[in-house]
Amino acid sequence: MSTVVRSLNEVYTMLRKAAIGAGCSHGIAEELGRAGVWLCTAGQNGVGAVLSATQAANVRLNAPTIDGDGAVFHHGCAATAGPAAMDLLLSKTDIRRVRIEDVDVPLLVAGLAGIRAAESNRAVLVEVDGAAKSLAACDFERLKHATAITFVLGTGQLSSGADTGVSAAEVDAAAWSDCEKLAARTYVPATEQSRVRGAGANITDND
Amino acid sequence: MSDHKHIAAEFSPVPLRAPDDVMRLERLGAFYPTRLSFMRTLIRRLNRDQARVSRPVWEIDDEGYGRAVYSVDVDGHRYSLVAFSTRLAADQRTDRVIAEAWDTSYALFDGEPTTADLDRLEANAPRQEAGRFEPSELVLSRANKSVRFFEHVVERLAQGRQPDEKMVGSIGYLMRTTAVYGNGKFGIADRTRLSDRGILAGSFQAEMLTVWLIRGFSHDLVEHIARCRAPETFVPIEYRLKRHLGIGNATGLGMAPFLVTHPALLNNWVQGREAALARVCAVAESDIATIKRAVELMERTERHLEQWSIEDERQMARVETVRREWREVSAVVNTDWLSSPHPWQRLAELSKDRSLECQELVVALLLECHGELVDDLADKMMTAREQHLDSSMPVATLLDLCRTHFSWALDIDFSDRSETHLFWYVSEEKLEPRLGNRYEEDGAELEMPLDIGRQVQDMARDLGDADEGLCVAEFLLMHPQHRHAVRRVQGVAHLPYSEIRDNLLGERCLPIDMLRCKLSFFGASKFDPKSDRWTRITLYQGAPLFDEVTDANADDWWLPVLTCRQ
């Protein structure tokens, strides 16, 4: 696999633009960008996770089923159900656990949980195959292959797995190239009119 | 309802100015540099920490092409500006992002570069966006010569003469930077690398250090070429002229979206400035030294305004107005007047029935003569943490926040084409940020989300229809498209100066106001608009040179004036 090294700011910017290019709203795209960076700092393939999830970016979000202190999202698209699930879990309502079934990209949901836990300084546990662990201690290999993923609100403060000392990410070159193609959908084609008038400046500056 | 009362005024009994007044484009577009501006803060820190600048590499040929390294030792670290000077055909010289070659290019290196580092950077820095960089690089930049003036200075120095003072005064720089990239761009270090670096940890401090070093390089380069051209007759530039030669900058629309996409940072910049003003206005009586200083600075300001002449009709008319108003204010404000109680509050009041330029110039003056009282606020302006989304907030509370902080937006009729005239976009041509006419140009469906007012109005409409008992999490389940607006509204509840309170799509929107706002926080002066979306400015004019940065008066360069030969 060919890889390229990208700064975390490049990763965030590219993922946000790629998500918009794929049809995500700006609010969701920001969350996906942050989640991708969180996964990269946790040593995971954040770029690949976001890229995969954007393929279902236009899937309509269905309301979850509420059962006691739990909420279940059926046929879960990580890009849309993931942020909504974290909203519910951190909403200080009676919801203490959220489950996403038939989840397309479980790794991305972990990234979304990681970034929201970090932002709100709340402990979030991830449960795969019945075992609940903090995000920091999460078995990402097992999680990647899960078909359903559950998040439980912990009692303490933040349990984030991200390493803030990470300064750059090594990402799959092909995935990066695919992101660039999606991001390019957000750029307006150049015309002579936009070249001359759009920036409000001279074309040459030999004074 | 105003949100003015929500703003803590620290220990000051004087309230901070209301965001509804301060955060209007017209006022932001009248900001002046202050002692809290980032260049000033950097120079004070370099002075405090007794920074030393050296030039370990100078491999520049007789015509001025080659490479050089400047190193700054400060705060236990070494930072090195790696500079490259290359030939550039006249038809390639443009200050815009669409340029693909420049007269000079630069990287700020973390530490001391090896020869291998220099070779790697020589292969990449002149290519700028097309190159790739490593986390050892902190900033990437480039600059073009002010062609006619640069050659004039070379020729004069080679003849043993000083440059024409009128040209020094009216142009004020030898080179213009056309981009200064930081924070991870093209592979350079993410900002987090600098978070524990003290002197460079804050907003744009690494970028400002880079620009200061580039200014010094521009001085050295022009003298080097002149010396090589005529070593027998060459003279160096007089210090007073050299000090007045800052570094130019050409700034376009790319700077404007930053203010919208970094709301917490914008808040901290403006709140720091407003808190400083409140502290000064709360002073009941002033000492004679401060009063004398204020009078001196008012005289300096008058001379600075006289030396600020530009072609742009709109800005020149504003300069002429503020010149007249400043003379009126100066006629009243003397030592006796300032010796009465609450001098600074009265001076601020005196400016209120004058132009915004005059009002904001008074703000900058008041801060300038109260360093001991306000300088600590610079630290609070340096970093910011964006607000997190509070999904537990009741819908009714969110709607209240919309009404409190976005009343300016809720009243706009977005069905009126004049209110949606503009759209901001990124061109596929080198990703240059541009502005289009929605009703005449293609691409509006790809616009950047700078329409905060319109987004909030849309959300408020849906909030009004929602069950008041819902929380934000439940609201977003039904209306996921409002996630961005939720964050913005919740953010401004804690950070009152985080939003520009004007419609950035409207026909009357002047992007130049946003550029001036941001550039004033950098410390720029002599704003020289070339259109409503593009400006030239001068940075570090009057600032200490490399060998003056540890001098006792190194901080005294607000609103520089070109002094006459003694």
C-alpha cells in the first residue's frame, strides 16, 4: 500500500471538504473531519473511515427506537446516525446508551464518539460483542468488523484514546486521492470572468 | 434585547462596548493597529527575552540570487528563516494566489537547518503550494519585489546616495509578501507543535516572526546588490530610513473567511481589545507622565495621518476626514484637559460623534499609552478553544439565544435579491477564494458557508415550529441540516464577539472591512485598498531592526512617522 504523510490540519481540511463534496451538510462535514483526525491520532485509518462513510452521506436519517434508557438506530449510516447518536447520548436526557445496528463504518462512529467525548469532557464507553471498554482501551481491530456498536455513558470524566502528541498522519495514497476528487466537487470551475473579477485584484503586479 | 449586559467587564466598572456595536462590518473595517496587535506582542517578547539574530548562511550572488539563513535564538530555542531569491519574469509577477513563481520564497525552520535541509527546501520553497514540506518547517511564505522602488534603492545606494525620501514615505517597503502559510499547510508543522513554545505559542506569532525576518532580508538584499554593483561608491541605508522600510503585504479574500471559520479566536481578539479599552476608560485620574505621553502620541498620530496617502478614493476620503477630526480633537485635548477626572473616558466620549475611523483611532491611542495596564491581555488573545455542541440545551433556550444574539439576522429579508447578491467560493484555479454575483455567475450552489445570518434565520424558523420541550439532540434528529447553525448560536452565547453581525451575502457587504479587521490585529498600518476585496498594507514599518530589538525603546513604533534628517 502506497502512503503519504499529511499534517493533521491537512487531514481535517481535506476530510471536511470531501464530505461536503459527497453531499454532507457543513455541520456533519465538520464533525466527520474532526472524527477523522481523532482516529488518525489514535493510530487508526481515519481518512479511510470517513471516505467509506461518505458513500452513504445522502442516506436519510431515521429516528431511533427509544426503549427505556437506550436508543437504537436501525440500518445505521455512520455519517448521519453517528453524530445523532452522540447527540442523544450526551443530551442529559434519560438516554444512557445508544446502539447503531447494521452500521456501515463502525470505526468512524468510534471517532465521532472520541471527539465528542473530548469536547464535552465526558466518559464514553464503547461496547462490542458485549464487552464495554473506554475509548482509550478500545480494541479497534475487533470494532472495525462489528455489525453493531453500542456506546454507554460512563460515570467519570473523559476517557479519550487520542494521542495529542501526534504531529502528522500516514495515510493511504489512494484514499487521499479519492478524497481529493470528492473535495474538487466543492470548487467552482474557473472562468475568465471569475479570474478577472472574483478576487478584485490585478493579474500582474510589476509596480 | 441586547446581549450587552452579559459581558463581564473584568474588574473594570466600565462596561465593554456592546457586540451589536463593535461587530458591525463598518466598525471592524475602521480598526487600527494597537499595542495588543500580534507584531507588537512579538517584538515585546523578543525584547523581553533578549533575542539574538544572526546570519549563518549568505550564499547570494552579485545580482542578488541564491539562498540565506537567518537564525533567531530566543527562549531556549533556535528558529531559522531560510530565504531563497530567484529570477522572475515580469509576466509572472502577480501578488495573487494564482501566481506560480515569486521573486523570493521562505520557510521558517524549527532549529538549525543542515545543508541537506537547505537543499530540500531549495527544491520546494520556490514552488510554494506545489512543493511538499515537513513538520520541521513552521511557516511557508513568499514575497515579490516592489520592482521600481527596489531598483531605485539599489541604484541610489550604489551611487553613494540615499533613496528618495518621498518614495520611502509613500511606498514604505522593498518587498510585499503575498502569502504567509502556517498550521500544517502543505505538510509543515501543525500549530500544536508550537503550543508549548512560549514565545511562538500564540496567534500568528510564528508567522509574524517570519515576516519580521523577511523584512530584514529585504534590507540586506538591496544593500548587497548595490554593494556588488559599485563597491567603491556604495553606502548603506541610513538607519532612520531603513527602520521606516517595513514589509509590504498584498491581501485578498482568503483572509476574510478565516474570521468566520474561527469564531472563538475572533472573539478572543476583539474581547481582549475591548477589555483593554474598558480598563483604560475606568482610570479615574491619570499621572502626568501618561498624560504627556498621550499628547506626544496625538502629535505623532497627526503626522502619521499626513503621511498616509493612497489612490483609493473611498479610503482617502476617510483619511481626510479623520485628519480633520484629529485636529479638532487635538485642539481640545491638552495636558490640562487630561488632568481632570476620568480623562480617557471623556476622550472616548469626545470621539463618539465623529467618524468610526476617528473613534477607533482613539481606542488605539488609549491602549497605546497604557501598556502596563493592558499588555497582559495579549496572552488571552493568543489561543482559543471552539465551543462544543451542547445537545442537552432546550429548544426554547436555543431560540432565545437566536433572538438575543442574532436579532440583526432575523430581521433580514433574504427573499430580497440584494440581500443574497454575493456568494463566496473557492475557485478550482489554485483554490483561490473568490466572490461572485449570485444572479450573474455560475457556482452559487458551491458557496462557502459564510451565510451565518441566513443559516440562523432558517434554523430559528424551524425552532419556532418545534415542540419547546425538545432538546437540541431531538431537534437535530428532525433537522440535521441545522447542526452548523446550532454550534454558531451556542458559541456566541459564551463568546459574544465571535460573530460578525452583518450579512456577508448582501450587496452592501465590503469584504475589505474584514481584511482590515484581521490585518489590524496583525498590526498592519497604511491600509491601501486596491478594490473592495483586495488591499496592500505595510507591516513592521518603524519596527526595530535586528540589532535594535533588545533596545529599551524597542516597543515604541505605533503609527510610525518618517522623521526628517536631523
